[in-house]
Amino acid sequence: MDPHRSERLAELLREELDEIINYELDDPRIVDAAVTEVLLAPDLRYAEVRLAFSGGIEAAAGALKALEHAKAHIRRLLAARIEVRRLPDLRFASDLAVDSPERLKRLLGRIRRGRPREGAGGAGPGGRP
């Protein structure tokens, strides 16, 4: 598979899904959802759609449940817009970076300090790896 073709298809899916989710679905559980990226499987059978939500974790969980419920409708709308032999199966997931900014800050701080994960073995003399 040509990697450029896969990238173009992923970007096209991201743009169309963003428009469908934000402007064409009428579910009140889906509020302020932004499609951040679409990751395609190498065989193009599956597409992981990562979304960022402005609400909290509860709002994101409700929106993901609503998107799973509307998956068949979303696929029909996509099939009418995109001409591909086989449309990938959609799997919706929340974008990790947006879900937990505190966790991301902790991880980046740990990387800057050069410390391994808590409880990880392999520490050398003085507690340093």
C-alpha cells in the first residue's frame, strides 16, 4: 500500500468525519467534539477516530457512546461522500492528550528529569538507572 495514499485517505476521513459529527448529527450528547486524527490499519479495514471533547470525562464517555450508536448512519454518510472500494470500520476513541492534561504534565516532567516509572526495576547505584 502506498503510504501517501493511506495518509490522504486518513486526512479525507478526518475532514469529513469532523463535518458530519459537528454539523449533521443531532444528538445532544455530542457537544464540541473535534476529530484530532484518524489512524488507519495497514490493510485499511479499520480506522481509529480520535476525538477531543471540551467537556469532562463524563461528557466524553457519553459522546463516545452516542457515536458508537450512530456509527452505521455515519458510515452511510461517509460512503456517499468518499469513493473507496471498502470503507474502513470506524472505532471511536477519546484523544489521550486532551483527556488528562495533568497526567501529560507529569509524564513530561518525568522525562525532563530522566526518571523511570515509579516501581520500575533496573535502577543502578544511587537510585539512578
